[in-house]
Amino acid sequence: MHAVVLVGGFGTRLRPLTLATPKPLLPIANLPLLERLMASLARGGVTNAVLSLGFKPEPFLRAFPSNSCAGVKLTYAVEDRPLDTAGAIGFAARHAGIHKRGETFLVANGDVLTDLDVSGLVAFHKSTKAQATIHLTPVEDSSQYGVVETDSQGRVLRFVEKPSPGQTTSRNVNGGTYIFESSALDRMPGVAPMSIERETFPEIVKEGQLFGFATNDYWIDAGRPDSYVRANIDLLQRKSIHKVEAICSDSQIAKSATITQSVVGRGCKVGENAQILGSVLLEGATIDDNAIVINSAVMGHIGSFAQVNDCLIGVDGEVRSGAVLRDAKVPDAS
């Protein structure tokens, strides 16, 4: 099976981390998010994937020089202008020849980390003979999402954007993994910007050809600062289909330092009496003596006796000794 993987976003919400590393290549428990996604797709029968990119593919070519990731063969479709979701899918699918082969194919959002059984999603899709199927996942607070309502067979009835209390009883939202028949590409020419959520899906709903497959599998959108850090920490605390490396063996951690429910990448240095709590230290990060890092992601340097809480520190980020930062980005990349 072929997959189209949407990795063309600019990673604005995760700046300054994404100034140095494209969002899909940021590590989750010391393995790139994209590699974790590909491993899940491979388990579900995906053999080939085309990465839909809005910018140059060089970082991905360097990361996967054999054009293979987790056993999935990679190709690249690079847009010359932003095409939005449906536009990107149409463009990338044609680039991979999916339209000509007339095959069922999968689409995955490159921001998502999930334990979804892809083969189960595919089987459900084929059983309904639908043109398209969306993976649905429940959320506690549906007012922050676009909610999907379905009937008892899973047929999608309508989308409710950020519903107010009493507007819907559904808590299921779009999980960012889809199965399409190639005929759906007639709705996505791939030559101009088009939204799958606002244009393509509503069209398919009108014809009764869109179904939803709801599961309670672990699911997180790792593309936001809080959820990126949480996705890392979650893998340390739960059973998962994914392998986990919490602390890289070549990191240098002082004996008096405290590392609690945190991830430490390659080549990191953590000084005497430093405290790292619920945080991610990416490759090469340096934490000086007596510094405190809480609920943060760090690529750069934290000075001695500094305290950072809910922060993103980029590769060029310098937090001076004794500084106290909360909800900050260093350098400020807004």
C-alpha cells in the first residue's frame, strides 16, 4: 500500500526548535517523529510513502540517505507553492502515480503520534465500500476541535467546528489518518490550494461516502510546544508499540544531577546538582551546574542557577546564569 504523508508545514508553533530541524524530524524519545510514524504505517501494510513537502527535501535526504525509513520506501513531492491539505494530497498522490494505478491509499498527518492499528482502519474502510474513511479519536474537551458526528454504522453525518455546550453529543475528532480510494483524487486536482476539511470532506459527506473509524488508541498532535514535550514524556510512562530510549548512552550527566521523567539526547551535558523534570534535552543541549529545567524542550545552553519552565530553547538559545524564564522561546522566533 502507498501512503501520502503530509510534512509540508513550517513548524511555526515549535519555533525556535524547527529553525534548525524540520518538525517531522524532531525526536520523540530519541527517534524522529517521522520514523515512529513510518514504523506504525509499515505494521499496517504500507510499503511506499511519498512525503508531501512545502520546502526543500535536503534535511530528509540527509536523515534517510537510503530513501527508506522503518522499512518504507520514500519518495518526495515538493510543492512550488503552498497547496493546503487537499491540494497537497492531490499533488503528492499524482507524483507517486497513485491515480494511474487506481489503488486504495493512506494519508497521514506528519504531526501525529498514535498507536492506531492501521490494518484495522484499512479493513473497516474496505468493509464499508466507502470512498474515504477518517480515523476518529475521542477528546475530553471537544470545544477546541472540529467534532465529527457519525451514525451507528460509522457514516459521517456532519462536522461541527468548536461546538458550544449542547451543540453535539460527539467527542470524536479527526485523528489525521485517512484511507482513500483513488477515485477521491478527482476531487483533489492538486494544482491549486484546497482544504480537505472545509472542501473535500463536506463534498464526500453529501454523497454519503465518508465514514469514520473511532478508536481509543493513544493519540497526540505533537506539533504544539506542550504536546511535543508531553509526547516524549508519555512514551516513558506507558506501554506502546514504539521503542523508547530515555537517556542516550553518550550523554554526560553529573552524578549529583536529577533526571526525572525526562528524555536526554545524544551528546547532552548536565552539570552538578542540575534538575531536569518532565523535559526533553535534544542532541547537544548543555545544562550547567544547579540549573532547573521543567516541562521544557532544550537544544541550546542553560546557564548555572538558571530556571526555565514551559520553555523552548533553540539550538542557538542562550539562557544566562541565574535567569528565570517561564513560557518563553529563546531566541524569540515569533
